[in-house]
Amino acid sequence: MAQTSSRGISRRGFLKLAGAAGAAAAVGGGVTGPRPAQAAGGIKPGFTSKYSVCDMCFNKCSLIARVQDGVIQKLDPNPKFLKSRGMLCAKGNAGVEQVYGADRLKYPLLRVGERGEGKFKRISWDQALDLMAANFKKIGEQYTRCGFMFMAGSDMQSTFVHRFAEAYGSYNTLSHESMCLIAGTRAFLDTFGEVPIPDMLYTKYVVMAGANRFESLVTPDSMDLMTAMKNGAKLVVLDPRYTKTAAKADEWFAIKPRTDMAFMLAIAHVLITENLYDKKFVAAKTYGIEQLTKHVKPYTPQWAAEQCDIPAEEIQRIARELAAAAPAAMVYPGRRSSNYTDSTQIRRSYAIVNALLGNWDRPGGLTAARVVGLGGGIPFEAPFYEDNPEDRIDAGKATLMFPEEGSFKLARDAVLEGKPYPVKGFFLYHTNPMQTAANRSKTVAMLNSMEFVVTMDIHMSDTAYMADLVLPSQTYLERQDPCSAQQGSSACACVVMRDPVVAPLYESKPVFWVMQQVAGRLGMGEYFDFTIEQFRDKQLAGLTGGMDALKRDGVYYNPSKLYGVYEGKIYKTKSHKIELFNSRYAEMGLEPMPVYTPPKPGGFARMRMVVGRNAVITQSSSQNNALLAKFQPTNHLWIHPERAQELDIKDGDWVWVKSKAGKQRIKAKVTYETRPDTVYMATGFGVLSPGLANIYGKGACIAQVLTDEFDSITGNMAMHETWVRVGKEAA
Amino acid sequence: MLKRTIVVLLVLSFIGAGLSLALASGGKGNSRKGKYLYRKNCRVCHVQNGKAKELSPISKTQAQWKTTFAAQDKLPCAAEWAKLKEKDITDIYAYLWGHAKDSPSPAKCK
């Protein structure tokens, strides 16, 4: 078998080096394991094929790994996996590099220098686990068990981190979600009683605002929207940037940032004043049409045009076209909604237009979650610790925060303040807030305020770089994981699972094992007294033939009802109807219907910074992948030519970009693909960790510049409230 | 026997008085402790393939939980309820009512 790598050495050489216990090499990478043989002439006959599930983003697409001599040669899509419509994207194809990349963490590392100095030494797993147990004990005794915080990414084993946290006794669990989608979740939950899944394949008309589905892929939405458009569906995109989605759309409007609510309220105004809304649906299934009619009266298209920079006649036409296509028409709910301080209310305005179109639970509209039938696994009874504080550290700081999700932003502020109680321990798994959370300086300060930080990942992320103890995780292709339920509207209600396709490299371990081992050391072994197989058996207990289907096809489908799920049922809201007027909000002193406030002017030479993904990077977890880094080796600051000219900035010039949170140096991309008042840069560059050798020293870090405002209802990070100044760097 | 019945009735009426206050205050107990107590005391039977119907907070609306708790002495497991302290019932109510299917934060898992 050939062993080739641009920065690598042979397997034999690796084994020699691995035995040498060189601590310095641990951070810098440079040592690689076996390599796929493609460079030496492709896959030879005799390979085996094994199902797995992609982990390059949150979508969890089923895939087939082609394995030869114990090495993954290639990843292919699973044609039987309908949620991705048999697709595996560029990131998915590059997953091989996650396993064999030179920068894999290989063994546990203990910090020996100052935090952030990058000096670590290799220790054994036993030493690492003993150290963790000792710190869980010490911090729990000194600060209560809530003094240890947990954060886990979107991963099929994250459930075990939450299980450990609950058994240990900490309420302080966080996820990436409060930097992503919580505001949208809240808005749709508080309108429809649940978060919808758009039925893209059968839709006839989509207004997509603040989403970029042809670059930031969501399955099956991205593929289904393309098919729907081939079948004649119309796509209208509102985005301050000319994204790939905008490029593929029938119509693109470069909406002024933070004015989407004005557009939606004007659409509602037209639908109501011109009697275009679904009166039968609204009368039977919604609550508050009288209040809404009165509420949207002043929000005319002429008024909205002033706000959004979209002509009134276009807004009026779009409203009429939406109504003509309804109920197979929608305002796309979107996913990442961590934009503004009133993002929940902005997304409520999206939800309300959908309700007026009567598209809920109907073909081409918004569908409810289908029955999958996957069980919760092995139940447990976590103890209760009487000496614990009453609630989470961030409790009560946002009106309707989800108690199991919390708010990274508000939790970070509370840790820094030390109130209402100290939090001094932090366990992170498969997540990297140093790059994904706005205001990196505050994240650094929070980590510096901790007594013990543990990060488990596959590479030395910036968060790992700041940790006291770094644990090498197995990649998704080396792991056995629990089953995972998936929703895909017309595509599926299905289950996927992972078994290892190759043996794990180095000393990497799954987080389940780590939690089990530490629990055992803390006398909590009873909460992890099972195997993954036993856990999966319990999950699948209600699904006859479930395991057989998973082994045969890589996916289990439940042919459950798709449309009309709510016939004869209540909506899970306070009024038990779809709430145009939110009665709970009214009781709580919140605006029961979205009230528009114009964005504050940013001033001369100040621009709003927006975030966004493209199809080859996922926040910060994939930039260092050598295959993907070839497509996006660095990032640039997108700036409009008009503004660039004023600032004497030419394409490719070095510029500084500065906000009240921080400053970065970056090359400019002068382009008409953004508005004059809006700048953009890709996430995940400007890293601190030299352990990310493919991107270290490249580009700038958006998290250093983004300011950390928050959505007042959910605590969701409000990243687009960032005003920046840009200037040409002195020669 | 009569003496025991009287004690049970007295306890029930005591719980009832406390509970009416709890219900009126909209679930002001400790929801996190309630989750623990619910798992310990109720889920023993109210579990998949258990002695009683499988239950979780999202099995009922907030109004239905309120009705259930108000009429606890009529439930088949009333005797089990009688063993609980007033504060414990208030906490269990805070958990079930607070994460009911029409609550702002419905429980995620069954």
C-alpha cells in the first residue's frame, strides 16, 4: 500500500516517532498515519463497503466507506439515504482526511506552560482520567457541582456528556445552538407549537430571507429546492450578500440588514388588506387575526420600502404571488437565526406570514415532525444534590430561555462576573467556541478564569489550545455510536447509526468511554453501566426490524404520516391554536405581535458585519482539513467597491477591520457581491493554535471582531449587531 | 384500619390545601428537583411496558396537569401520592406543568 502525504511520513516512520513521546510535536502536528491509496492508482479490487454517517456538519448523511487493508480509500453517498437524496457533498467526501490528517490529536496532553502558550506534555489515559476525576471532585466540593460547566457539539455521543453532567449534578450544560438557531426555534414554537420542517420538494414559491441553502447545505432542503425549481417553483432571496443561493434564485433583493421584519409585516399587510390570506384556515386554526389585522395596518409596502431598500410594488407583487401559490408557498423558516437583539420577534414575523398562507401541515408548506419511534435509550435516575444552587448560571437573564440549552453568551458573562455563583471547571466535547462565539477576547478571559478546562476533539482547536487537558477523540469513522433520529419532511422520518469502519488510530477514544471511566472513578459507575449495543437495543425496541434495516440499508425508515398530522389535534401553544397573537407573550409583558424598530444608523464609514457559510467549510471544524483547505485556504473581507474607493482600498490590499470587540488584519476582496453598508468574512480562520497547520497564520478571526449582543427573549448570540470600521493598513 | 384511613384522609386534605396554593401560583416549585422526584417516585410504574401508562411532561397540557394534580385523590395511585411530602408534590408539579406539551419549554425526551 502506498503511503503518501504532502506533509506526512511513512507509517513505519510514524510508529517510530509515536513511540518517542515527543511532546513538542503534539501541538504542531506533522506526523501522519496510514494514507488512502488513491494517489497510487485508485482502489484495487477486493475492497469492502461499510455504512457510516457523515459528521462534517450537523446533517448526518448516511454514507458508504470503501475500505481496503484496514484503510478508508473513499467515501461514497448511500443511494438508499433519501434525506440527502443520495448525495454526499464536498465536505462529506473530504471526511477521509479527518481520519488521516497529519494534525490528529494522538494521545492525552497536559498543559505545562501558561494557558495559551501552547506547551503541553504527553500523559497516559490513566493519568488523564485520574486528573479529571480529582478535579470533578475538588471543584464540586469547593463550588458545588454546578461549578463545573459542560458544552457538547452536535454529535451522536453528546447525549453521554449530558448524561454525565446530570448524574454529576451540574445544570450548566451548553451547546452550539445558542450561537445558531435558538431564536428561530423559539419563534416557531411560540407560533405553531413546534419547529416545522419545510416541504421543499413540493413547494411552488419560496421567500428565503437570511438563509443560504445552496451553500450552507441542509438536507433535504438544499437538494429538494433545486428539484422544486426545476419543476417550476419560484425562489425569491433577500440577502445583503450575493450568495450562491442569490445567484441561483429567480429574484434577489439586497435587503438592508436588520429590516426583514419590516418586509414580512408588509407582506402580512398586503395579504390581509387585499383579502388574500387563507380565511378558512385562519378562522379554523389560528388565534388573533383581529389583533393582527389592526397591528399590520400601518406596515404598508410603501413604509417597508423605505426600511428595506426594496420597492413597494415588488413587496406587493411578492405578497400576491405567495398567496396565489399558497398553500404550496412559504417563507423559509431558516436555521441560523442568531442575528439581532430581537431575532425571536423577527422570526415570529416569518412564522406569521406562513400561518396566513395556510401552509401548515400541507404539501409544499411547513410540515410537522413525523413519527420516527426511536426510543431514548437506557433511562437513568440522576441524584439530586441539595447543596446545589437553585438554577443555571444564566437563568433569568433572557425572558424565555430554553432551560436545557441555556445561552453561551449569558453563561460566559456570568462566569466572568462570578455571579450568581462561581463556575471554575469546564468540559468541552466536539465544539470550539473560541472560533464560533462572538467576542473571542471574552472567551479567552472566561477560559483564563477557570481552574480546570478539558477539551476533547480530533485536533488542536483553538479551544483545545486554551485547555489544561486535551483528550484525543476518535473520528466518526472510527466510532460506534448510538442511533440518531432524523426528520426530512417528504424525504423521510428515519434512523441512522454508526459502527467503526476502521480501527481507531493512535490512542484516540470515544467520549462515551471517557465519561464511563470518569464516572467509575467518582462512584457514579451505575449511570454508565451498559454498552453502546445495549443502549441501541433499547432505542430500537419499538421499531420492528429496525436493526436489520440499519445493517442492510444503512438507514431505517418509518413510513409515518406526513400531511394532516394535526387533524383533530390541538396545537401545542397556550391557546391550542396557531398563535398570530401570542397570548403568553402578552401575559409576560412581551410584544404579542412583532413590533418593528428601525436599525440604528452606523455612522460614517461604519458597516455592519454579517456571518455566513459556504459549501466547503463548516463553522470552524473543517477548515484545517487538507482537502477542503485547497478550496478555501484563507478568508477575505468582502467590501463593496463604492466604500472601498472612499477608503482607498483596492482588491487584495491588507486592511484592518475593527469593532468594539476587537481588531483583525485581513486582505480585502472588493466586490459588488455585498452591499455598501455590509462587510463579510468566512468563519474559522485567524487561528491561535499552531496545531492547525493547514490554516495557521492564514486569514483573520471573525469571532475576534463580532460583538456579543443577544436576543432578549432567548439569549441567542446576536452576531449581526456588529458595527465595524475598516481602514487600509499602512504600507 | 379506621385510624389509618383517617390519617390518610388528613394527609390528603393537607396536601390538597398546599397543592391548591401551588396550582394557583402556576408551578412555583423547584422543577429540577421535581424531575428527580418524578423519576424516583412516578416513573417506576409510568414507564414503557411498566405497571401504569407511560408518562412524561409532554403527555399532557398544562391545564390537564393542573386537573390531574387537583384530583390526585381520585387517581388509582392516590395511596402512593399520600406518601409524598407537600413540597415534593409541588416540585413534581413544577416539572410536569413547566414542561407540558403546550408549555414554553416542552420536555424533549419521553
